[in-house]
Amino acid sequence: MKATQNPSTVEVTPAVILRGAALYISRHGWTQGTYYADDTTDGMSVQPNPTPPACAMGAIAIAAFGRRLPEDSFLLPEWVDYKNAEDALLAHLDLLYPPTGDDDFPHPEIGDWNDQPDRTAEQVINTLTAAATEWDTAHDRQAVPA
């Protein structure tokens, strides 16, 4: 950034990260069973795709870190944003999938939810967006577009 540019004044909230993840999937695609779809190949060597289709958590990571989930992610300051967005999505899944018995977890894990055979990209995008709206409402915030 040049000294004459003003830094962003948008507060990074779980809702901002979740909307960013939804936008990422709508633009770059969605996948199941892995954080990111296979890398592309140019015939000679494997070239990592900088914008691969991603699962829900992979898209949250890209929205939080600005790139694929780094190996040292838990050491980076963005880790808090990533985990807070994950928690907000889990809280939303609690509402969608209430427990049915004593041994039932309050919600499916995000990966299990994302990877259900009948899950669609549209459902994932809509759920990420709904979780963002729910977070904004619970925290008396106005939605900030992704």
C-alpha cells in the first residue's frame, strides 16, 4: 500500500469472513471431501491453482487468510478471524440441526455437513450467508457486503 492510500476501515467480523467465503465459492466453485480441488497441471509440472474450488472451511480460510489455509495458520493473527467464523457457522448449524437425543452432537461438524452426498454449492453459499446475517443480527450489526 502506498503511503497516500487509506487502510480499510471495514471491521473483520465473522460475518464479513462468512460472506467472503460465500462469494469465493460462488466465483471459484465448491468441492467436497477436501479443502481445495486438485491443483491444475500444465503438462510438465504441477502448478498450484491460486483460486481452486473450495469446501466451506477452505473458503472460510481463503476469506480469512487471503490464501489457502497456511501450514502455520495457528501462528498467524488471522487465525482468530478464521476460528471465529468457524464458530459462527457452527452456531448457525446448531439452529438448523438441533440435537435429537442424549448422544447426539448439537450439530454436524462442518466437514461432515459440507460433504453430505445431497449437499449442493447453492446450499453451502446460502448457509454461509445466513450464518453471517445471523451473526450480524445477534451482535446488533448492519451487514457489510463482502
